[in-house]
Amino acid sequence: MSDHILTPLTALGKTTSTTDIIGGITLCENPNFAIASLAVRQGRGQDLQTLLTPVLDGELPGPGRAVLSESATAIWTGNGQWFLMAPLSEHPDYAAEIKDLVKDTASVTEQTDGWVIFDLTGDDLVPMLERLCNLNSKALAAGHATRCLIEHLGCLIICRESGRNFTILGPRSSASSLHHTLVTAAHSVA
Amino acid sequence: MRYSALKVLMEGLRGHTGWKPAWRDPAPQTDYDYVIVGGGGHGLATAHYLAKVYKKARIAVLEKGWIGSGNVGRNTTIIRSNYLLDGNEPLYEFSLKLWEGLEQDLNYNAMVSQRGILNLCHSDAQRDAYRRRGNAMILNGADAELLDETQVREMAPFLDFENARFPIKGGLLQRRGGTVRHDAVAWGYARSADSYGVDIIQNCEVTGFKIEKGAIKGVETSRGYIGAKKVGVAVAGNSSRVMAMAGLRLPIESHVLQAFVSEGLKPVIPGVITFGAGHFYVSQSDKGGLVFGGDIDGYNSYAQRGNLPVVEDVLEGGMALMPMIGRARLLRMWGGLMDMSMDGSPFIDHTPIDGLYFNGGWCYGGFKATPASGYVFAHLLATDTPHETATMLRLDRFRSGAMIDEKGAGAQPNLH
Amino acid sequence: MSQRNRLEGGLIERRRPLSFSFDGKSYTGYAGDTLASALLANDVRLMGRSFKYHRPRGVFSAGSEEPNALVELRSGARREPNSRATVTELYDGLKAESQNKFPSLRFDVLAINDALSSFLSAGFYYKTFMWPSAFWEKVYEPAIRRAAGLGRLSGEEDTDTYDKGFLHCDLLIIGAGPSGLAAALTAGRAGADVILADEDFLMGGRLLAEKDLLSVRQGSDWTADVIGELSNLPNVRLMTRTTVFGQYDHGIFGAVERVLDHVLEPQPHKPRQVLWRIHAKRALLTAGATERPIAFENNDRPGIMLAGAMRAYANRWAVTASKDVVIFTNNDDGHRTARDLSANGVNIAALVDCRTNAPTWKEFEVFSGGEIINSRGRLGLRSVKVRLQDGSVKEIACGALGLAGGWNPNVHLTCHKRGRPVWNKAISAFIPAPDGDPLLRVAGAAAGIFSTRGALKSGAEKAIDALEDLDISAHMPDLPEAEDAPINAAPFWYVKGGKGRAWLDLQNDVTVKDIKLAHQEGFKSVEHVKRYTTLGMATDQGKTANIGALAVLADLDGKAIPDVGTTIFRPPYTPVSIGAFAGRSRGKEFRPYRLTPSHKWAEEQGAIFVEAGNWLRAQWFPIEGETHWRQSVDREVLAVRKSGGVCDVTTLGKIDVQGADAAEFLNHIYSNGFAKLPVGKTRYGLMLREDGLAMDDGTAARLAEDHFVVTTTTANAVSVFRHMEFCRQCLWPGLDVQLISTTEAWAQFAVAGPNARKLLQKIVDPAYDISNEAFPYMACGEVTICGGLRARLFRISFSGELAYEIAVPTRYGDALIRRLMEAGREFDAIPYGTEALGVLRIEKGHAAGNELNGQSTAAMLGMGRMVSQKKDSIGRVLAGRPHLIREDDYRLVGLTPVSADSTILAGAHLMNIGEIASAANDQGWVTSTAYSPHIGSSIGLAFLKKGDQRHGDVIRIVNPLDDGDIEATVTGPHFIDPEGERLRV
Amino acid sequence: MIINHPLLGPRDAQEFVYHGDASLIDRPDANAETALDDFHDYLYLRDNPAGSHKELWFHEQGLRSWLVVTRDTTTQEISLVELASDYAKRRGWDR
């Protein structure tokens, strides 16, 4: 995309990402993710897989799983559906890129701006997660990714390191409510 | 035996030795003119009016357990006639008028308490809908007032006006609405019906219908066969089960509605208040407990219990509306079986089988309707014509397309 | 400081004295005390008044079954009514007030009820207060309501915070007594994921309250060792102050953890209580048992309590209710209490055992075959009257009486899924049905196993058993030697004879007489008796009362107790704060907010916001000098009609529909056709429900052969998407179509007004021709703006003016609105809010929420012709039902008042001129109204019977709610540009 | 309640939206002579059994799959959970 004159805002309405440090917990908004959703066309699963293997250096993940590769992150989001994530700065028009790649094997939809993304790190995040979502938080291991409800919001949680490093995607329009929830929970357990 | 203050006084002095059973415990006779299936509020009220108003005799009420063990004994005791549609409002207003004379009619104090019901609104569209409804109520001869925020503050200063997620814009008030001691309704009707000779037969479960050439002949029960000229069924949450024994499928699903009561508290809440931006309605009983409820659990169920998510949803609503109740404690929660109909409105109609009549589909509107439901069902049983306030409550209305859908939710019971 | 009744020993920290006050008087206790133990230590026996007769009452138990010692804890907004002194952990500065008394606890005027008790028998109120009928609400009821109730709410907002959470485990163990600890040890060592929860602030259960249960070492030492080991196991979570209050379906348990109820005030940000939803693969109930009293005349005086509680007070809290104690028992356990007390230096004035063969002891006198038949002492027990085996009567002075009527297993949680306990003759008590529930096993006293040895053993065994289900092998741990004696309880529930009242339900004042009266009046079913007498309806849920009532009924019917029936328990096990259930969802956080991309900018403009579902939308944008909302809205409307305006319409639902069969799919869900819609075009679409009534309306833009963007109304975005997925997955699973919501991903603005195109041409990159010819009405396409930003442009109009909707990736929404306003300045373009949007659409006659309310047919909305009969679309068939196609049905019309200065209100009803206003004459109702600056008067949309044939008629608009009654002229619903020329310029 | 999702495993029922009897999958032929009666029975009449019940749940807060759940309406016991699309195809709705 050429250099247009409009300046973007993060989901929290700032020009730069927001970071909160509460006790041993660090909560950081991450605006630098491009997201494209992928939905396989009828009977084209194998073709799609073949086309994507180079990008993911591997298989598309199965239910409840994510592939965290160098070039891209792939998250299973539903039956025959995935989110592909890559650095926004390098992939300003990610959905188009992916569409060119997968052609008519899958429907591709731009989702970059559909979500607010928080990186959550700390020595022991389990107590905080227990206050937030109905998952067996202590059992979440690297590469696990699943939808969950956080304070009435449908979110997506990715485990990068068990107990210590998570990425939480929430609906962008509710970014500040989700942020408030995460901060409150952090304070409550910190 | 007539009840009165004097009687209570005299019995008090003589050690209460004179009190007689509120109703007899008769064995079933071989046949009756009228058999009412279901010893709940509606069934017992039907028997009462059938005997007292329509002067019929040889009437039996069959109850599989103990009378009043169904929804009449497990609800939030609210009475009101704040309905929108012509199919409903006349019936509920008729009911409210019957409530107003109930003590004298039954010689039993069911504590009909008209402390008002206030439906709060939180948006202009909601107020428009309430104005349409309030006007419909008045045009049907009921009472209604549309309050603005200031008037609501005066009535209920303890509501959250300062920090509310969904600010209170006003409310629709029906001053004649209120509460009634629910168990006493069943007992009062039972006692009165009994005094008119109605046989109330408990622990008598109907296990089948005897139907010959498309006409009802009687019912099979756990206490033997009982012949009947006419059979009226009023079994709420068990409607589908019972009518299936007559080979009928109904536009009804059974769902669980939970209700809750707090520990006893000194009076804090004037009348009934309902939240317009969440699932919560509350009143305070004469004993001091906050009695409240919300939405149904939302899935077909015959289990008289619900689950936690709904409890949390209801109490989130409660705290959002009146944050002063945070330190009050929830004492008991229970579930009732709602006969949820396809448009949220009831049926009082004859069935394709001669002599078999059906009363059901009350959703959670059943308790407030008890007197009218009994009255008009008795009218139908006695005269074979629908009562003027219940002409649209037909079983075939979905075939014609004449739904009575107050909420506009369509053919999905758990949305009504 | 004087703690007259404090004994030696106990598990209290004498080095940490705590000061507290009760009814304004200051006392001292120790860390480890409960409010009840501390008051007893200070020789305070009178703690409350009963519900109905306002009888003086003292502490009755040492646990959560307490019916009597209820107090108002804390003050101000933190005041907490009905708090049980017996489970209130003492903290420094604790303030408590007695409740349900006036003017004082010692002198309560409503004690008059007690004198009048013979007229206030069970259910008396059903028989009177009926004349005159108007008097109930006015006179009788207010008096009753004032007298009733227990404690007082503060009436202020609860200032503490609450939190919620979710826990998952293999085995949840409920109760940390001997069996619970043994189970936890077994499961913990097996490596299972274990949660051990107890409502107490110490673990150990009865082990804390007893001496010499474990013969090897002191009970509490073994307890300490086990807890030590468990707390070092990473797979075991120990939760004290945590009540598992309910069992729900599929192994989900509700629990409340009282995190900071034992301090004066929680620290900032810290929740007072946490509500846990525990998902347990298996659970084990080891909640112990509750002792039951024996009823006799005046058995409710302060100082009369459960014997096991006395023992707990003596052993754990080093407290006795009095230095002179009598015990009344029907079993050996009562003897244990007497011996422990006397070993602690308490004088046992007598032990009365209803059994004729009671064991005897040298330390004190035992009256075998004796019964206590009455007591004295108005504000506190002074003496008891004993009928000896030989019939002679003896009065014995004492300050406290312990009642040992045997024990009831705490089966409560096994009943929450409607499980029914069964009668066990050996212990004459109800126990859980064996193997009643594979998800919830029961061990120890809760299962009716009363010996300590049995409890330990069954706890371990049941744990092994439960883990076997999960293929986790566990082994019997080494358990200490423990007492193994049966308690030899004789079924003896209440003392017969006597004219006075013998209490069964202490809190609700239900006596043996009341039960008999209910029975006499035909209330024979247990449920009838409970409801008629209010037995077991108090805050203790009849934990100590129900069984006694069953016994009375059994005698009246000449039946055995199990044949009379049982009463099952419902959640919660003990009452739970309402705040805990709400957790964080309070005040502004009740539900999450949804903010539009232009929210920040709108705030800067001083916009007024309004809730639309969870969205906050700008309602109008007041400018300098505007004092009334109407001024702002009229200005915004006129500006749009005259030149141009911009409105954030991001909240409309947007659904991306792709796939080879996308067009066929839309043909199914819309009642009008979409198959032939060319790429680059948008079409208005009407969705029906399967019942043939209108569900939603919106547009579908075809971006490619296999790609549509569907829009929905803001209100129905979620339900329409759900419906579309239903159609895709359940009805037409063979179609190649994929759906995903993009509502959040695109910031979308309506640019409306005669200058809309000129404005946009300044923003859309020159490469894209958006002239009327190149980009006509209903065109759509992808463009770039502001030098290369990807955007979507739709030429659709809600206002009736030349209008576009432009969408960019959400993060650019803020920048775009600023750019649009800047570019619009030369045309005096303005931002407009939802109010102006509403006025514009009413002027144009567009249906919205008030018309699409789920009760309208396509024909009512004037869209009857849109329903294609050529294809199978949702709702087509049932839309053809006779009542829905009747000629005299409602039709959407416009209304203008006959006298321009009168106002039409939405929700008013329509009547024919000359007919009286009544339901019978009702012709319809007003759905939406606005002041139209364009027309210069109030206008309205309405549903009117046969409305389409009555344009030009004058009709009455009645609004009895506000005494409104005006006349209006019926018109078509389009107040502006009915031919739609403005759209196409 | 817990619904054992065929792809995700056990999930709290709170994440789902209930829709009703799975017979709603068997949508009648709109062009049949008897279409009006067929659709009436299809949309409005229910067996509403006390016992085993096949019913539709939508995983709204999850992967947006429609499920057919076989549940006992008296005990709440769930004996079978399958994807509605599979169930529908098996019943011949594969157009």
C-alpha cells in the first residue's frame, strides 16, 4: 500500500501501544499483527494444505491448536477455518497476499482490524487466567489456542509458553472494556 | 367452616382443637361429570368456578402428588395485567379483577398485595414500546402510568441512577399489580372447591385416556379407572407428556425457570421492579425475603432445577440495578417447569377429541392468570364456548397465522 | 479484660488479643475465635431475637447450621445483616449489632407476640385480616412487614468488590475433616489434580473440636502433619474459608471463597469474596454431620445449645457457655461432651439420658431414663426441670444445657440434582442413596459413618474408588489408629406431654404444636407442612429442625419416619452474598462497551452519546449556543438535506459471504432475488423468519462473482449471523459458502447530502471515477483514498439524499472522520448523530427497529411484492397463511398532525373520528415519530388497518397515558421525495 | 452443563446458544402440495419428550458450529454430540 496520509490508531485509541505492569504481570497491547481468516472451499482441503505448506513450514493446525512458525502464526478457529497472523509492518495487505497464494481453494477475509491483541507475560499467569476464562488454565501448553468467554466477550487465547506467555485476541470495539477487565484481574491476583 | 378473626380468637383460647381439615381426602368415585387433571392453581381454580359459578356437580380434581406441588408453589408470586395484545390483555385484566375479590370469594387470605409493578425502560425505543403497551392496557380497561426518570427516582431512590451501564429513562407502572402468597392460592381454591363438593384426589396420577370413536370416556389412573363425561387438562410443564397419551402433539416445549429468595430483611423494596436492560425482576415478601427471578435456562427440561450461568446472569442484573443488595444473601434457588408455547401465549381450547379440553402453554405467565384461567376454562367446560376474554387462545392459531406474540420473537419458545 | 468463661488450652492464639464490640459494648477475644466463641468467653449468652415471637435467643451451634445467633456485622455501607456469629471469624475492631429487636435486645416490645402466641398459631394469617378488604394493603400488611424480616440492609451501594473464577480438577473434596483429609492425602500422593475445600478458616473439621479421637497422637497434630504434606504437593489446592454451596449438572460445583471477610476492610483492588465455578471430573462429599437437638417445653432459651457444639467450644476455643452445665442426650456422644467439659473444669450438674441403660461416670451424676421437660430463665437459662425414670421431677440449676439428639449426615449436596436420601435405621438418620451419583461420592460422617476410624478409612477408599474412574491408581495411606465406637443413638426426638411450646425450628418459631395443628387441618404431606408452618424456610434451611418435624408427623400418622417422607435440600448449602454471584459485572462494567471508530473524535466534539445495545453511539453534536437537543438535531437534519453530513454507521452488522454458491445461498435467506445481482452492485434485501414475519433488512453488495458483503441492522447483527450459519450448516450443508463477520474490521461512514459526491471526490483517489455515470445509485466497489488507502465504497442511502457509505480498515476510522470533516468544511458539511439519522429515515419512510419489531409482515411494511414466489426462500410458505395476507391487516403509513403545533408520540393508538377510544375500536398505533424540520411539524410512521387505502383520511391519535388526543392526516410513509429522485442525482 | 464438542472436547454450555428440536433440520419441500401444513407441523409442533431429546446448539462463543446434542431432558445426561452439518448430510440434506 502506498504512503497515504491517514495515521492509524491502536484499538485502545492511541498512536502507540499501551503497556501495563502490575506486580509480576505485564500486559501489552500489540497492534502489529496482520490477520487474515481462511475458510476452505468445499472439498479443497488438500489443495489448500499444499499451497500453504511453504508459508507455515508444516501442516495447518488442528482443533485447539496453533502453529507458531517463523513467517506466520496459524490458528485453528473452526471447522475448516483458520486465522493466519503475520507482522503488519511487513504485510500491510495480508489478506490479498494470502488470497493470491491460496487462489480458489479457500475464502479469505481481512480480519486485521477486527481484533484487539494483548500480549500477557509473567512468571505465573495461571491465577489471573483462572479469574478470567473457563479453561483449565494450568493445562494450557505452548501451541494451544482456543476461543473462550472473558467477561461476556468472545475472545481467542493463544498459549506461547505454559503459564508464562499468552496472546489474547478480543473484539476490537470492546478493546477498552477488555483492557479494563484484564487490568482488574491482574490487580486482584497481583 | 368459615374463617374469621373471631374464629381465630376463639380457637386460640380453646387450644385450636376446633379446626377442621381445609379439604377432605376422599377416595375416587367410579365416575364423574367433570374430571380436572392437575391439582395446581389452574386445575383447582377451574374446579372452584365450575362448582360455584357454573353450578356443576360431580367434579374431581386429580393430582399425581400433593396439591400445589407444581408451579403455583414455585414461582415469584407476581400478579399484573400489563400485556400489549388483544389476545392476552382482556384475560389478564379479568384475572386481576378476580384477584382483587379473591379473599372474599374464597374466605381465605391469600395476601393479595397490590403494591404495584414497575417495568423500567432504558432507551427511547423501549419507552415507545411501553407507551404503546400502556395505552393498550388503558384501552382494555386496565390501569397504567408512564413514569419519567424523576418519578422513578421518587419511587425507588435505591436504584442505580448515577453509575448505571444502561441509564434508567423511566418506567411503565401498574399500581394494581403486586404479589400474592402463592401456596395459599392453591389451598384457598382447594378448600373452597371442596366446600362445594369437589373431590380433590391427591397421589392419583393419570396414566392414560380412554377414548372411543373420537370421544373421551374416562381416565386411567394410578388409583384405577375413573369415568368422565368431560376431561379438562391443566398440567403446565407436563402438558406434552399428558396430551401425548391422547395422541396429540402440542406447540409447546417444557423449560426450566429458576426463582430465588434471599434471607429475610427489613422492608427495602416497595413493589415489584423489573430491569429493562437485563434479566432481573424482584419483589419483597411479607416475611422479608427478596424474591427474584430472570430468564429461563433456555433448553428443554423436565428437571426441576437449573444451572449456575443463569443464576449469575440474574444476579449481575440485580447488582447492576440495585447495588445495595450486594451484602444480602441468596438463601434458596429452585426451578419450575414452564410450558413454553410457540408464541409465548397460552391455550384454552377444546381438542380434536370430544370432551377433552386443554389449558396450557402459560410460559411464565401462569401464576398471575390463575383465577381467570380457572374461570374461563370452567366456562369452556360448562358451555362448550370460549369465554369472551379467551376467544383467541386457540390451539390452531398457528395454522391460520393468528399468533399472539407479545415479544415478536417468533416460533422459538425459549425466546418468549 | 474479663473472659469469665475462658478455659485452658484450645486452638486460639492467646498472644494475639483482639478487641471487638457487640451492641456498642466492647469486649476482647483472641485470634482464632469466632464472634460466638468470643461472646461466650465474655459470658454473653443473649445474642438475638427469634423471627415470629421475638423470643430471646443465644448461640445454638458452633457452625453454619446456626439458627439463633444472627447479627448485623460491620456498619455503614458494609453492614451485613443475618451474619452467623458462629462462623464469623473474629478480627480486631469487629463491630456487631443484634437485630430484629426494638428498642433493645434485652427489652424488645414485639416480644408481645410471645404473649399472644396462642392466637398466632401456624397459618393464622390465612384465616383473618380479610375484612374490610381494603385494609390488607393499608393496615394489616404494613404492620406485618415491619414486624417481619430479620436484619437491615444498609440501603447504600456495597463498596466492596467481588471476583469470579473457574477451577478444573480431577477430584474435588468437599470438607476437610478426617475423611476429607484422608481422601486428599490418598489422591494427592497419587498425583491427581485435587482441590480440598472447607468452609472453616482452619482445616480439620471435627478433629479440631475433639480430644483423643486419634489414639496415637493428638488429633490436631496428625491434622497439622497431613495439611503440611498436602500444602507441599503442587497438584493439591487447599481452599479454606471456601463453601462449596451447590452441585450442578455434569460435575460443575459452585463455591464461594471468603477471601477477606476476616479483616476490617479489604485492601484496594482486592476482592472481598470470589465465586468459583469448579469443574470436577469427580467429587467426594466429606461434609460431616450436623447434630440434632431434642425438643421439649421452652427448649429455646439462651444457654441451650447442641452438645457437640459445647464440646467444640471447650476443646477448640477453650470456652464454655457456663460453669454449670447439664447435658440431655439419647446417645453415647452426649457422654463424650460431658466428660470433655468436666475434664476442662466445667461442672456437669447432671447428665440426663433418655436411655434406661446409660453408662455412668464418677465425675458427674447420670440420670438414666430421664427426660428434661422444661426450663427457666427469661434472658438466659437458669435451671432445667428433669423427670426422672421413677416419674419424680427434679429442678437442676445450670447456665447451659447441651442437647445430644444424634447426628444427621450432611447430605445436602447430594440432593441438589434431586437425589433423594434413604433412611438408615442403625443411626436413625437419612444418608445419601448408595452409589446415587457416579460424579459425587460420599464418605465419612456425611455417609453416616460416625466413627473416626471409619471416616478416615472411607475417605481414603472412596478417593481410590473415584480416581479409578479416571484411570489414576491410588493406594491406601497409613492412617492413624482412631476411636471406633458406635454412638448407640436411641430414636428419641421430642419429649411428649406438656402444655407449653416445644421448638423445632428455632429461627422461624415453629413448635411441635404447630406441626400437629397443620396435620389436624389436613396438611399431611411434608411439603404442605413446611409451607404451612414455614418450617425449614429460615436462613438455616431447617438443618436442625426438619428431622424433628418428620418425627412428629410420623407419630401422628403412626408411620415410620421414612414412610412420612423426607425433605430434600436445594442450593445453596449456606446463603451466599448476592455480590459474589455478580462478581465484576457491576455498575458501568455490567456489560462491555462497544465503541465506534470515531468515538474519540466525537468526544472531542462534545457529542452526546446513547446506548445502542452494547454500542455507544453519538446521538447529536451540540455546537456553541445550542441549549436544547432539538436545536442540534434540527440543524443536523437540515444541513444534510441542504448540503451534506457524515455519520458513523460502523455498528451495522457486516457479514462476509464467499463461495461458489454464495449467490444461491443469499437467494435462500432473502425473500427477494440475488442470483442475478451483477458484480459491483448493491441490493436492498428483506429477510423473513421461517414463520413468514420480517426478521431484518439490509443490503448485500456483490464484490465478486463468489463474494458478497451483507449488512444487517445494528440490533440484529448477532441473531442474523446465527440464522445464516443455521441455514448454511443445517439446511443447505451441501452449498459451497463460507461466512465470517467483519463488523469490527471496517470503519464505515455514511456521507449524505447533495454535496456528498463532491466531498468524496476530494478523498477518493483520482484513479477511481465516482461520477453519477460511472458509479450510479446502488453501485459498490473497492477504491483507494487519501493517496492509496484501501477502502470500500457503496452508493446506498438511508436518509433519502444522494449518499454513500465508505469503509476503511478500522484503525483508520479516526483519521478518516477527521479527513472527511476537513474536506467537507467548504460545503458546511456537519457530523450527525443517531437522532438526526432517525429523523432522516422517518422523513424518508424507512422501516427501522420500531417497525421491524418481529410482529410485522412484509405486506405491513409495504414490501409484500418483494417476497418472490419463484424460489424457495426462508419464510415464503408460512408468510402465505390466511391471517397474514388478510386485506384489513395493518399497513405502514405516515401521519401529519392536523394542527401543526401538536405533537405525535410513538406508542399512541389510532381511532376513527367519532368512535370512542377503546380496544374494540383500535385502528393501529404510532411506531416512530420525530419533529421534521423539513415538513415543519411533528410527523409519525404508524401501522394502520387498511392504511394503504386511507391516504388523505383524518384520524384520531389517542394517548390516554399522557391524556393526549389529537387529529392527524394519513399519508404515504414517504414524507420526502417519494419517487427517489434525490438518490439518483 | 458441559457439552462434549466433537472437535474441541468438553466446553461449558454457557458458550452455546440453544435452538430447539433437531427436527428443525428436516425442512419440508416448499413446493409440495401440502407445503403449508408441512411447514406448520415442522415449525410449530414438538414431541417435547421427557427423556432422550435430539436438539440443536450453536457454539456462538466458540467456533460457530451448529451441533446436534442427544440429551435426556429428565437427567440432563448427554449421550451423543455431533456436528449438525454431518447429521444433516446423513439425513440426505446435501444440496
